[in-house]
Amino acid sequence: MPPTLLSSTMPMALDEPHISRHASSHIETYLPKKRPQHEDPDILISRLQLQKLSVDGAPRAPRLSGANGVSIGDKGAQQHSDRPKIQPRARYNPLIQVHKAPIDHFAAAQRARFKEAERERAVQAELLKSQWAAREGDIIMADVDRRDDYDRRGGGRYGGRGRGGGGYKRRYREDDEERYDDRRPQRRREERPAQRVRTQILTIAETPLRDPIEDCAAIAKNIENAWEDDKFREIVTELVVQLVTQQPLKTPYVSAIILYLNEQKPDIAKVFIDKTGEALQSALEAREWRSFKLLLRFLACMHGLFESTGALPLLDDLFNKAADLQTADNDDALGLELVKIIMLTIPYLLITSAEDTKQQANELLGKTEIIALAPSTVEETFGPYVPVGGQEAPQTQSVVALLQRQLQAESDAGWPLVFIPRLFKPKSDLMDIEGAASTSKHAFPSITLPADMNAGAKVPFPEVYFSLYADQDVETVPATTKLAACVIRDALVDTINTLHINRNVTAKFLIDLDCYWAPNTFIKRATPFDKVRDAAEDGRSTWKPEDLAIDAVFSQIATLPSPEHKLVYYHSIITETCKLAPGSIAPSLGRAIRFIYRSASVMDEELHDRFQTWFAHHLSNFDFRWKWAEWSGDIGLSNLNPKKAFIIGSLDKEIRLSFAKRIRDTLPEPYHILIPAAKDLDEPKYKYDDELTPHASSAKKFVSLLRARAPDSDFQAVFNEIEELETSNTASDPTLAATDAYVTTICSIGAKSLSHVLSIIERCKGRLTTIGQSSPASRYQIISSVVAYWQDVQIGSALNIVDKLLNYTILTPSSVVQWALDAQRLDGGRALSESWVYEMAERTINKVVGRVGQIVAARMHDDLHADQITMLDAALSEEVQRMRGLFAEIDDALAGIAEGAGEGMLEDADTTADGKEGEDAKNDLEFAKGWGVRWRRVWQRKLTVQETVLREAAKVFPGPVKEEEEVKMELDGVNGGGEVAAVEANDADEIV
């Protein structure tokens, strides 16, 4: 986002404390400290008599206030010991105005002259102060030359006429109270029209203390007054387009400004309409679907000033395109996105429209029903809940289907749309029924839809409506049956995702969201929950703005397949809102956490892991404080229970962000069993320190060689020594024991930090690569050694090391997945409840998927030659096959557990592997099956997403750049590109 919308460039006031320390010291030096040289002789004589200067010119004695109000010197003070205490003489500082001394009363004429001289000094001081501040870059340079001003005050080091005369140094005596009471005059600063209007537009509706209708009309008038300035026109038109695409909550307010402008100067309004039309066409051609939606919404808000049917023909054309895409491919991603854009535009289109527009909107709504309510697998694939074992889960719907039902209900009620602000109050009496002015109509911008409509580089996937507070006993957020639920959520989500460059600004918008909707839409902020119940009984709104804000952020954390930005961004927004408004956000957030915990048993596994990560991260920002006592009763549950797994996983991630002892101290006593004493160690114990451990002496040789940075050839003797001992013991693979000793020693020496271990791995990369390429069993042993060393102390370090070994190609993605989902390790599905196992598998899969994505992005470039395309297509085909094979391995490993037929899973068994019997054993088996179902769904969804991305990308892969000779051949009538096109088509078919 351009910085113009997040920061103000208003000139800094002269009286603001923004002057550097360096400039301040110079100001103190050059401030005028002497009286005017030309003073009335009578007043000068009177002043000198009152000051009682000593004959020899020594400094004056401290002033003593006598009974008659006249100050006397030291001798007078000794003679009059009954007088008040000595008061230090106050010194005047023009930058600080305080009362420091008793006041002597002078004649009226004397006060007047002193006051005039004081004002002159203050003006000169302010001029000099502003010049020094300008030289430091703090404010705009004043139009006064500092040197001329200095000369005008008397110049010179001694401040008199030249270097010699009139330069006596003496400060004013603050003898006049009125001098302190008056404020020094400041230079008049006139703000430029462009800056003033820009500020007014940027801050519109940000405070509930102002009338937005009056503000919109006033801004329109200011735009009209300054329109003749070419620079102003360029700034304000660009600003309006940026504002509606970057701060969508203000779109109705900006459109009202244009409507008021149309009443005053229709030609000016047309300039804004044309500018928006150009931006809309550009967004459509660039496949920037959010910008396209927001600009179309802006035009829809001004529907009343368009001729004929305004935006409705464009919405019809969009629906026709969506229908064609859905007819060609029922799983097309873009068709549903276009239908969603149409339905989200309709409410804004009706707020300034006539009665006949409602009928046309109803007809359009009848068309969208065909696509929006068509049977789909959106909920099954992208839904946040996976009910297993007969458990009940909250009901969810796709956003498109939900919008269709909400719009139909709003239409049946006559389109009240009470939550959208109506800000345009026409002055003309010639109005249509709904209040839109019937004069000064304009043609709707001409928009051309591309013939080859495609999703572009970023494929939009269908959304499922996720809410933490919806459809509860007390309606603190709009119910899913009300249109406000989707319309307000859409505006908040767009705000969150467009302002990602500044989380503080985003948090401020979320806290103030009630300022941007119609009055009485929300209950007062920070209203206690019991008071909300009272409001419901009184028939008032019970929607809590803080609940809607938190709900919108969590909807992005829960977005599947992935949110638009990194998850940590959404974490930071929640943290900032808590810091800005703790009294209102904290209670809402507590209710959200409790809802997530209650839903843990039916939550999608990917979301289960995301919420654990967020919970640990959030608590780390607030001293790890939480009401853990509420969940103390669940400590005795089986580790396979999703609620218990949520607690264990969250604590593990908290420890990674801090250390075990600190986390244990924040927990009630029952939780201490979940953090064993072994986690208090700074480093794991090196198992070969125990002489009874096999090959302990040989392993210690590895320690000596690694510390001495010995060459790689010196290690071979130790490897041979261990392998010979293993061969004599008839080991099936004697190299595994040597690998274990070598890798464990590397982990031990590099245990201080990740950088330490990475430097050692870098030194030993050659040997480790040779071991990893020797056999699958060796790669398996490398992972086992790393995990075994760190598991009891800090499992997060093991995950980081395995991740780095993948980057160095010492390990392969297939070896990591096979190790994580090995049948013996899974122990009948029990290992699936451990969050770090899922984290290891997900990191590995993301690397493979990311590799495919990189090749696809490179293939999308339109400046590739035929040989480059051939190379990229071959690489893409190879990576896609590898990715599919990896997903197939995961599915095979999880299928048996999900169906209850995995190794070690016998549904009729009376006793589980860990000794549980009877009902507890059956419950554990059900939990294990549930973990298998949730895990399997995650990887099936990820594969579906990647197949969709590849299919959409293949539609828009550009052809090769034609060389000059090929172009010449085509001009001669020979088709030089047919063979290349055929190869490209075959490669595309093979890829997808």
C-alpha cells in the first residue's frame, strides 16, 4: 500500500517539541536577551533607580521584597531582618512560561512599553526557532533569512552597533505579571487545499463525534473550490481510487462525497467515475479479483447517478461468464468467485437506487441461485470441522450458498439493508422514490470482459463461513441467516488483508469498526455480557463490535487451504487489538479460546495445529497467563483425547518460546506432570558418556575429531572400528550403529544453538551426504538419532535440524514422511496425536509443494523461449510425479488407521498396548481412528488443491517467444510454431 494512506504529511506546528537537541542549544545561544537600544530616557532612569545597581558594576544582589514593594540590596537586607526571605531573581526564558518571582508594580505607561518590547522579542525568537528547526529537517523552511533577522536584531557577538558598542549583557527582570499571561503570537500557517482535503478524506468516519453526512458534503465543497489546481486534481482522484481499494470500510462514505459533488459540479463527479472505470478495467485484466470487487462496489454505491440500469449489465455479463466456466468444468474455481462478487455487490447497489432496480436485482438473484446452491464438495473439502465417531460439529456452509440464502431473505423483507449507512441527502426536490437525485446522470464506465477469462496466477478457492460466536443463545454477532453476517465480514476481511503492511493500523480499524456502519447497528463497546442479555430483552442491537473483529481475524486463521498472508500476521493483529483495547477485546478473546477448546475433538487437524500455535504465541505476549484451572479436570484424560492433545501441544510450543521452568511456574499444580524435569536441562545428555552404552569409546573419538576439526579421512577409521564390532555381533546392517554415533555426536557438540549445529553440519556435509545416499535405512537412522537426542528436552530443535538436513539434500522428503508415518512408530495411531509429528510431515510436504509452485511461477513468464519451456515442462512433470507419489505414500499409511485396521489396532481387543482395559481401551481405539480420519483428510485436501492449481495454470501457460527467423517463416506462409504448440499441449496434458 502507498504510504499516503497510512501517514499524514501535515506541516508540524512550530510549538510542537520536535526540535533536535543540537538545534535547541543554538537557539538558546542566539535568543535576543537585551532590551531595545532606543528606550525612552525617563523610563530608563526610572528602571535603573529601581534596580539599585552597584557602583562598581558588580552583579546585582538578590532581590528582597520590602514592605513598600521595592527591592533592596544586601545592605538593606541586613538592616531589615524582619523582611521576607530573599527571593532569587527570575530569568526569562522565551521557551518556558512560568511565574518565578513576586511582581513589582510599575506605572501603566512603563508596563505598556515593556509589553510591546516583549512581544517584539518573542516574534524574533519564534522566527529564529523555526529556522533552526527547518535546518534540522523537522518543519518546512520559513520564508525568512536567518542572517537578515540576526542582523536586524543588532548582529554581532555583543549584540550592539558593531563589535564595540551597546553590548552590555543583562537580562530582563520579570517585573510584569501581564507578560506571562499573554501568549506569544505565532506565524499564520495556511494549509494547502490538497493537503487539507487529503486529510479530510483519509480521516472520514474515524470518529463518532462528527456527523458523517455533514463531513461528506463539506469535503465535496472543498474539492469543488480547489478543483482548478491541476496538481490537486491529480492527487485527489488518485487518492479516492486508492482509498476504496485499501480501506474498504470507507467506501460508502467516499461514494457519498462523489454524490454530493455531482449535485454541485457534475463534471467533477464524471472525472472520478472515469478514473474508477479505468482502474476497474486494469484490475480485471490483471486478474486482481479483490481490487475488481472493491472498485465495482464503489461504483455500485453511486448507482443513483448512472443512466439507465448502471452496473446491472456488467453484473449480468459476469454471471454469463461464470455460467460458461461452470458448464465447462463443474470444479472451476473462478466461476464461484465471480458469483460471490456479484452477490456482494447487490446490497451496495440498492442503497441509492430507485424501486425498479430492486426488481432487476431480484431477477439477477434468481440466476445466481443456479450456481450458488448447486451441490458441491466445498464443505467436505474446505470445512473446518470433521465429525468422527458420531460426534456433533457446528454447522457450516459455503460463503456463496450462505450469501444466496441471506440475499433471498433480505429480498423477501423488501431490502431494508438497515446496517449499511445512507449518507447522501439530496438538496434537490426532483428525487426518485429511494432518494436518488434524478438529474445529472452519467454513463456507466465501459468495461470489456476478457475473452479468455481465467483465474490468473492466484487461484481463488471456495470459502466456508467460519464463526466462533454465530448462532448462540445471545446474538453477539449477526446470525448466519442475516445478510449483515457476510457483508460486514467481507469488508473486515478485505481490510485485514489489504493493510497487512501495518498491523497497528489494521488493529485500529477493527476496534473502530462500529464507526463505519449505520447508527445503532452495534451495542456500545466493552458492554459486559450480562448487559448484552438486557439489551436483547429490550429489543436493542446485541452485536458486539469486538466480537465481529475477533471473529474476522480467526476466520482468516481458519481459512483453508491457506490464508492470504503468513499466520503470524494474524497473530499480531490479535495481540495489537488486545493492547489497544484490553477491556473490550480480552473478554471476547477468552470466549473464543474456550470455543476452540470445546471444538478440538471435531476440528480439522490442520486447524487444530494452527490454533495450538496461535494460542502459545499469544500467551507469550502476555506473560503466558491463562485460566488453566478451567481445564484442570481434563488432565486425567487419555493423551489420545483431542482436548488433552491440544493442551500438551500448546505447552510444548510455549516451552519453545521460553523455557520449561518458567512455563511450569505459570501452571497450576495438576499440569506439572505434563512438563517433566528432563525439559529443564539446557542440553540433552550425551548417551555415550555412559561407559555401558555400546560403542561409547568409539563415539568419544568422534567427539575429539570434531572438536579438533580433523579432516574427513580421519573419521573413516572410527567408522570401520564400529562396523567391525557390529559385524562380529551379527548385526543386519553394521553401518547403522556408526551412523547413530556420528549423528548423535554432531547434535551434542552443536547443542548450544541452531547456528552451532548448522556450522558443524556444514563441515560434515560431505560425509553426511554419503551416508544419506547409501541406503533408505541410513536416512531413517539419521532422523532417528536426531529425534532421540532432542525429544526429551526440546523437540522443536530436532524439527529444525531435520528441516535443515532436507535443505542440504542429506535427507529426502520421502524418507522423512516414511519415518514419521512408520507403522511401528505410529503405534496403532497413537503417535498421530503428537503435534510435532504432524509438524514434521507438514514442513516436508510444504517443501515439495513449494518446489512445484516455483516451477509453475517460472513457467508463467511470457518471455520464455522454446528450449526453456521444454526444460521447465520436463522439470514440472518430474516434480509433479514425485509430489503425487509422496501423497500416495501418506494416504496408504493412514488408510488402515482411519478404517481401524492398522497395525496393532484390533477393535475387539480388550486391552490396548499401553495397558488400558475395557471401556478405556475402546475409547482409545476410537480416538486413534479419529486421528487417522483427520490426518488423511488434510493430505487429500492438499493434493486436491495442487491439482487445481496445476489445472488452472495449464490454461494460461504462455507459448514460446518467437525468434526472428520463425516470424519470417510465418510471414512467408510456413507455420513454424505448430510443432512447438503440439509439444506444449502434450506436456500440459501429461502434467495435469
